[in-house]
Amino acid sequence: MTNSVRGGKRERLAAAAARVLHEQGVEKTTLADIAHAADVPVGNVYYYFKTKDQLVEAAIGEHGRALRGLLDRLDELPEPQRRLKALVRGWVDQREVAARYGCPTGTLASELDKRADGLDQAVGVLMRELLDWMERQFAALGREDARELAVALLSSYQGISLITNTLRDPELMKAEGDRLERWIDALS
């Protein structure tokens, strides 16, 4: 496969960093792990990223691109209720991944929070972006308590991701997703 089909080395490294950091955690992941996952010689990593923190930042960027792509696709749906329920279904569809590794952004945020090097704030921007999008959906439903509802929805997802991961039980996320869809229906 050529680079044009697979993406450039920098892009492959960023995508691999997002995946490997999610699966292994920041502290356990080495540059060699990321290079291997990206099919890039370890020595080439330093050409694109001088430090592991730069790779972590690139992974956050990958999460941001994925989030914005998801929100753009959801915004194509005609009603806010359908958009919110599709978001929940997307989370439920990823329940096997959540059972193994937790929420990609949530686990990264939790891990980076312990470092206080600015990367914790960068991942916080992604959470705020999702929260703001949810708030706009609830506001479009005519809800004056849109922010509180957005916080409740995001909290439910992060909580069930943690429990699903801790207990390694993807069906917990399925049950919570079903409950959240009923809750969204009841709000509109």
C-alpha cells in the first residue's frame, strides 16, 4: 500500500498514537509502540515528533478530528432528538472497545489530568466541544435547562464507560444507552 493510500507518515503516526495511547495508556506506551503500529521505522518518528508529548498532542488532535467528523455527520440529521439519540447509539456501538479500554477521550483526559503540563487542558477542549454541541441540541428542543441536560448526558456516558470498562461488561453500556434514548424521548 502506498503512502498516498495509507496517509503520510505524520498522519499515520498521529492515528497510531491515538489508538495505542487508548489501548495502553500514556505512561506505558513507548515511541517504538507507536512507530510499530504506524508501520514507520522508529528512527523516523523523531523527524515528525521530537517528544512523546508531541505525539500525545497529535493523538488529541486525532480525537478532535474524529469528534468534529462525527458531529458533522450527526448535524445532517433533521431533528435534535434524532441527533442526540444517534450519538448515544454510536457510543453503544463502541461498547466492546469501551469494555476493553474505556472511553478514548475520557481515559486520556483522566490520565493527562495527573500531569499538569497543558495537555490536560487540550483534551478538556474536546470534552467542552462535545458538551457545547449537546447543549445546542437540547436548546433546539426548546429546553431552558439545556446546559444541565448536556452535562447529565455526558456524565452518564463517561460514568457508564468507566463501569463498562471496570466490569468488562459491554451489555451495561447497551442497557444505559437504551435508558438514555428513552430519557431523550421523554424530554422532547
